Amino acid sequence: MVKKWKKQIEKINSSGKIDIGKIVEDLIDGKTSTYDISPLEWKKNIFRLKTSKYRIVFEKWAEIKILKIDKRWDVYKGL
């Protein structure tokens, strides 16, 4: 897992309600059939995965690159 997101994932996982680390691993492995994923209309090849109150914004080309992990509206700031 990318070091950049490790601290954020640990912070979210400490709440005990969701396992963001598992969700990110599933996303990277392509096991996304159980998640709510939709494209962002204003950006090309950028998608968001929605789970409870958190969002994961990622770019999908040959491989998946996670751009941001944050709470609902905060995730879209600065994209």
C-alpha cells in the first residue's frame, strides 16, 4: 500500500466502523463488484468509491492510482 495514504487509512480504521485498508486492497485487486463506484462527470478517467461517510477518489488507466481519501464533501476539494 502507498505510504502517502497509510496514515489516513490508519486514522479511519481506528474508529473501528469500516476497514478502509481492505476496501483499498479490493480496489487495487479489481474486486469492486460490491462497492458503489461511479465516474466523476467533470473529470475524465477519474472515479469515486462511496462507502458510508468516506469517499475514495481514484484514477483508472492501466493501473489504479488513488488520488484522495477523505470524508464526503472534503474529498472533492482541490480536485
